[in-house]
Amino acid sequence: MRLIILKLLLRIIFLVIAVVSSATADDELGLSAGLSTSPIASSQPIAREQIVQRVAPLARAGEFPSAIEVDIDGVVINARVNYTLDASLHDALAAVYRRYRPDFGAFVAIDPESGAIRTLTSFIRGEEQLDNLSVRTAYPAASVFKIITATAAIDSGKATPTTVMPYNGKSTSLYKSQVLRHQDNKWTRYPELTEAFAKSINPVFARIGIYQVGAVSLRDYADRFGFDRALFSDFDLRPSEMGLALDDEWQIAEAASGYTKDILISPVHAAAMAAAIVNGGKLMAPHIVESMVDGANKPLYQSEIAELQQIMAPSTAMALKKLMMATVSQGSARRSFTNYKKDKSLREVSVGGKTGSLTGYSPRGRHDWFVGYGEAKDGRKIAYASLVINKEKWYVRSAMVARLFLQEYFAKPAEPLPAELAVVPIK
């Protein structure tokens, strides 16, 4: 479904790609909490590969029909699709984008423990003919990549949240004199890793990348987080790209700080990264199809919870959560989340994230990221990636979009969890 708002006086077309077909009823929206406990190798009438083939082109076009044709033993039948997507979350995000009118917006939310995608919302203010922005892998990761650098440093024992790394000059710049020829002087600042992460200090992360993490470890943790490989999703998602060989110190500095346009990522992958952190370091396979049935309600397909990899120790994940919480409380997302605990739905919720900002070209504009999580005391949690792209003027920050999303998500009543979950590692 495409939701189009036409402002005749301004001649502006707002395009929001909906996550579900308007014709579907509530029981067709994938709202069920039930999750399969069958192993990956179990026989189902419809294989995951066929789901990928049929759903992928539709998802890229922003289409999520309630029924699709599938082939079962040479017989084509009409199968009803139950998605994991939550229409109310999409509608809430659509209202946010219509209110602030950025040039482009993309938002993905994932259940950290199952990998179920709750929303894939895409927004285009003008008349550009682009596919679903939320599933594209065309955006510079920018400082979001600092998540990987911090993980590598902490998980390998090379740094802790209190490790001090001095730097000179502006925190937002990256010059060889700051990194390769650093010398302490009376203007030198001495932030701990927590502060450097929260305020996204480029020279600190560049120096950590070169002198504490190194090329081999940085590449290893990028691989663990899913760069340059498929995420075993049920829709075709182009792998995120490192784009740098890391064969010299300056490439390591650029990658470790995220100060490069050569590292590309999709909002789905960025949300999956945040999900892994709030899930104790376990990276789950993202998916959008909950189940499929035939006209007689006979089961044809049921999703499985698939653990891709334990990418870090649980203690490292806990440390990363604290770094991300500092981004909200004292760092680059502080203004967007000022007094957020006063919001009725967020009083019992911990929020963490990582900002990132860099100019990109597909579409052209300043890319503003906020990738993070919300975790309530009652056990509910959600991970997300918020991306806002503006050509010239800023309309809204990605962190503010995330805050408004969290208000909506945690205002909803908690859904009962399944009595038993079977998590199947992918070999």
C-alpha cells in the first residue's frame, strides 16, 4: 500500500511505502506471538528459498500483498501470507514523517530475540521514483561503524569503557596529524571510551582502530556483524559492504571512525546489529514472513527463529549497551531525548543508540542515522535503525523519529511470550 498525501498549494507529494496491504484483516497481519519450534531441516510444503524468490521483489517495491502464488509439487496455489509487520507502528511512523516532511526517511524495527521485523517504513517527500528505502544497501554507515570498533576493542580485551585515548583538534574532524602524528600538549583532551563513543569523537576511534584493534580484528568483527555476507533472511537483502581493504593505517583509521563513504549498510542490517547487542551478543536472522496457509487454512510455511552467530561475549554486549545509553544521556543524541523519561510510555524504558552523519549519493543528501534499542523493565525490547536524508534543510533528526517510535511501541500493551522457543543456529 502506498499512502500519498497531496498538498495542492505546495505541490509536494509525500510518499510513504506501507508495510501491509490495506485489504488485510487483523488476523492476516502477522500479529501472532506464536513462533515455530521446528528445526531448520524440517520439511515444509514451501521452502524458505521460494519465500525469498517470491517476497524479495515485492519487498523492494514496498509491496506486501496478503496473498501470493506459490508452486507446490508443480501445482500453483494461492497462499495467504501472515507477516511479522505491525501496521499500527507503520501508521505511527507515517504520521511522524508527514508531520516533519524530511526529504527521505527509512525506519526498520526488529524484535531482538526472534529477528522478526516489526516495521519497514519508507518515506519520500518529492517525486523521485525510488524503491523501498528501508531495504536498500546504498547508505554510508558513517559513525554507526564505531559500534564494530568498540565491540572489537572491548571483546578482545584491548579496551574497557573507562580506557582513555587522548586526542587533539576537533572531535568531528579526521586528519593524519591528529591520528598518525599525535603528541600530547596543553590542549590535549583525555576522554574515556564511553565519552568518545557517546560524542562520536573521530580521532579517538581512528587511533583505537590502528593501535589497539588492528586490521585483522576489525575485519573479523565486521564479518561477525554480517558485513560482506548474506543475513539468511527470508527476503533478498544485498549484503552490507566494507569497501576498504584495510591494508594501510589510514584505511584502518577511516573505517574504525566511520569517516568514509566506502562502507555501505542497509537499515535492516543496522537494526540487526543493534538487536544483537540488546540480545546478549546473539545475531538473529531478520525475517518478515511469519507463516503461510492455503485457502483451507492448511499450514504451508512457518518461520523459524534462526541464530546466525554469537558475535560477542554477553559481558561485551552489556558494556556496549552502557556506551549506547551514554549517547542518549550525554552524547550526540542528548537533545532529541531530553527528559524522555517524562514520557508516560518510556518511564520504565532504557534507551541506547549510536548516531552517524555523512553525505551520501543514493539518494543524494546528508544522511543522519540513529541506530539503537529500547528495553523495558518488564522484559520487552525492540531494536531499530532510523535514517533521515535531507538535501539542504534539516527537518527532523533521526533520533527524534526514534524517540517518537519508542513512545508508540511501548505504549502498546505487552504481548504474552510463547511458552517455549527453539532457537536453531545456522551452520
